[in-house]
Amino acid sequence: MALKSLDDLFVHFLRDMHNAEQQVLAALPAMSDSAAGELRKTLDDHRDETEQQIANLERVFEMLGVEPDGVNCTAIDGILAEGRAIIAEAEQRDAREAGLIAAAQAIEHYEITRYGTLFAWATELGKPEAAKLLRANLEQEYAADRKLTDLAGRTLNREAA
Amino acid sequence: MALKSLDDLFVHFLRDMHNAEQQVLAALPAMSDSAAGELRKTLDDHRDETEQQIANLERVFEMLGVEPDGVNCTAIDGILAEGRAIIAEAEQRDAREAGLIAAAQAIEHYEITRYGTLFAWATELGKPEAAKLLRANLEQEYAADRKLTDLAGRTLNREAA
């Protein structure tokens, strides 16, 4: 890793997100399998969105003429490990659903902060087409997070009823 | 770890955040040392805020009558490891500052999602005093994140000028 300039950092963080999204794509089926109903559907929909986001990132790599591989995202490693622990340990349905939603929101928030940063850097570095694709990913993550917040509220209220 | 119920999950995530905040408190001085000017002051201010947030969490543990220790937050481990790599590798001032801000925002977003979840669960579990303290932490994290976004914009514009 050589991160001398903002350009280097931009490529490094793009690779970090490309790896993160692939790890998320691999993790979502197990999360979905341990969920039911609307939460399961939300996680399955997010799998499709994640595939689109990976495709958007790959268009950015093509524009820049660099390879997407080479960075392991240690942050998402840790976030997903917490999610797996919840799936393995939470026994009651309300705890498992609440825990799964919290795990999914931790993923979304990591992606929100990274795409927010990448969008700002792409704009700064004079790459409007890359910025547009990164903004599309950012907005999709915000929407997914809002959906999960809404679902968490309804899930908790249902359990309380 | 036994996360049978939402109560168990609430205590587990409180402990996770208590460990995360302590890791952040330990990491902030090195981040501050590699920054200058307004960014350095922002990171130093956030160190004071982090101490207050730990005190708020410890009041919640007292209310619940449980010990704060016993969970290692693997998510923040990974987020802080990425931050350390940026400090070690970013050579040019604009890259280092932009990278430090991005690392700090990844910390804030993890804390935002967790305090958001903990606030919702405390409310759901009928613990309004705990909810109030968790909401105070949540709002402080939102404010810190907004400050960093603002600082990132001004830093990048300064470098571009």
C-alpha cells in the first residue's frame, strides 16, 4: 500500500469497498436464512442492490484503469463477525430479528460513511462520472438504512403488543 | 455469551460500545498527533466527548446492576486498524488529513448506528433514564460527524485552492 496522495487514497478506499461489498454479498444469505417475513425480503432485496453496487464500483475501476483487487476490508470483517455471533446466539425471535437488523444497519452505516467520503473525493479529484456512480450507491445505502430503521420500529412494536 | 432475549442483547451491545469507546479513547491521541490545526482540535475535543460518553454508559450499567466488561468490539478493532494504516502510509498532507477525517467518520458512523439501536431498545424495554443517556451519546456522535463532514469539505477546498 502506498497512499502518498489523495488519488492513491481514493483508489485504496474504492478497493476497500469492493472487498467489503463482496464480503457483504457472501454474508447476506446466512442472515436472510435466519430471518423471516419482511426482514427476510429486505435482506434478499439488499443482496440484489449489493450486486448493482459492485457493478457500479467496477465501472469506476474501468474508468480509472486500475484493478479492483488487492485490499481486504478489516472493518467489514469485524462488523460481519458481530453479525454472525448474533445469528449463532440469539434464541428468541424478537432478539434474533432485532439483532439481525442491528447487524445489517452496522453494515449500512459503514458503507454510508465510505461512499460519502468517496463521493466527496471523486468530486474533488474532478471525476464527475465516478462521483455519480458513487452517489447512486450512497443513496441506495441511505434508503436501505431507513428501511431497516422503519422495520426495527415495527418489529419491536409487534413484539411488545 | 448468551443472547436469548432482547434484554440480553441490550446488555451485550452496551458492553460492546463500552469496549469500543475505550478503544477509541486509546486511539485518538495518535490520530490527533498526526493532525494539525482545526482537525487536531476536533480530535482532541472528541477525546473529551468520548470520556463523557463512557461515563454515560457506566451510569447505564449502574442502573441495570450489571458489569460493563466482558465484550471485545471486533468491529471497532477493524475500523481502527484501517485508521492506523492511513496514518502510517499517507505521506502528503491533504491525503493524511482526508484519510484521518474518513477514519474518524467511520468510527462515528459505527457509534451512530449502535447508539441508535441501543436508544430504540432501551425505549422498548421500558428504561427511559437509560434511553435518555444513550440518546445524549447518539446526538453527540451525530454532531461530531457533521463537524467532520464540514471540515472535510473545507480541507479539500483549501488544498484545491
